Amino acid sequence: MGTMNHQRLAMAILLCLLLSPFAPAQERGGRGARGGDQPATAKARAPIDLTGYWTAVITEDWHTRMLTAPRGDFGSGPPGAIINPNSGPIGAGDNPSSQGNIPYNVKGAQAALKWDPAKDEAEGNSCKAYGAPGVMRQPTHLHVTWQDDNTLKIEADYGTQTRLLHFGPAPSAGEPTLQGSSAASWTIIGGRGFERGGSLKVVTTRLKPGYYWKNGMPYTANAVLTEYFRTMKLPDGSTWIRLTQLVDDPEYLAQPYIVNYQFKKLPDGSLWNPAPCSAK
């Protein structure tokens, strides 16, 4: 599938999910199950179960997800590597990321061409591709648990990273971090005679600059990551997470970057294999 078609498909999927005819309502609290005065916790309100062990299912972009692509590879090789019969070499014009998988403007594309993994290692920045916008793309296993009744924890063994999703206001003190500050909320559909379901929305800000991909595809400290987690049951009985990520970063992006990922639930943690970050 061509890059532009891939982006259009991702946008269409996101819009279809967000404009569902079931008219989902986002919960902002709610009473306890017995009608008491205490609001129900996020854990008690959860319309879907994200807990357990999961593995990334990589069915596309293999060379940029399973391997470290060379510098300047925006998804289809270095600029000029592919000839489009209608427009000539891809990425050979003013914007080297033209028709690539990430909608960079010229400034963002030029920043990607400056990737230097040796410099990252020397400066102690080997984990720049393992921040919140990048770690979910990696060939990782996830372990999702409740840290407390209003905080969902996502651990990734690839790079040994931990994300904390806070229901209610996210922490705003301290320095920006790789995983940023994440505010989570449930969106619930169904009920009252219909099957109950929904999704999880997470908005992450206060990120340290990092990479979407290991070959130095950068985002800035002003990037805002919005994610939608949904679960689905396949006919074979397996359970999957469908994750849609949307990044707003006007300094480097010509338009929001939208991408979809899938994770399959595992029966246990036998495949869990923590590994350190790598800059290459």
C-alpha cells in the first residue's frame, strides 16, 4: 500500500472510530455502584480490560520497526531511492521526507537527517526512541496493571520503560521526561440493555524531545500525543488491543501524524524479557 494511501486509511479509521454511531459519552466521575456519595474509581468504571501481558504484532513497516533503518529513511529508503513514474525520485526535492510515512515539514525532515547515534550514546541519550510516542512502535511486550485505583501502569520490556496513565489531572510538576505526563479518561458506550464497551483516551504532554523511530525521526518538546486504546475479540478467541496514536507537533510536522498499532494478549509473562535501551 502506498504511503499516502496508508495515511488516508489511518485517518479514515480514526474518524470512523471517533464518530461512532453509538454516541459514546466520556466519563468524568460517576457515582458508586450502590448510588453512594463516593465517586467510583477509574478501575471500577473500566469498560474494557487492558490488564495482562501483550505482544506487539508487526505486520507492516518491518524494516523500520524490527530493524534500525539508515539515517534519512522516512519509510521507503533514503531520499531519491524510489522513482515515482508520476513525479520522479521520492524525497529528492526541497523536502527530503516527501511521501514518507511521517508528514514532516522541511525543518523536521532536516532535523531527521542529523541523527547521530554515537553522539546520543556519548550524551547518555540512548533511550530517545523509547519515549511515549516511540516505545509503542517497538517490537516489545507490554505488561499492563493497575498501580492504584486511578493510575494504569504500562511497562514495556523493550528498553525497560514504564508509562503511568493518570485518571484525572496528570502531574504537572518537575522536568519533562521520556514518558511525559499522561491524563487518561474512559469513553463508555452501551449499557441500559446494550452490551457495555468503550475505549481509553490518553493525552500525553511535557515530553522530552525524542524519536518516533530508532533511526532518529524526531519530535520536539512541544509534541502532544493523543492515544485511543480499544480491545477486540477475534473469532479464534484471541484478544487484541487496537492502538491509534495521533501526534500534534507543528514545529516539525506539516499535519498531525496518525498511526495504528496492534497488540495480542498473551496467556502469561513467560515471554517477558527486559532489555536496555539501544541507540542503534
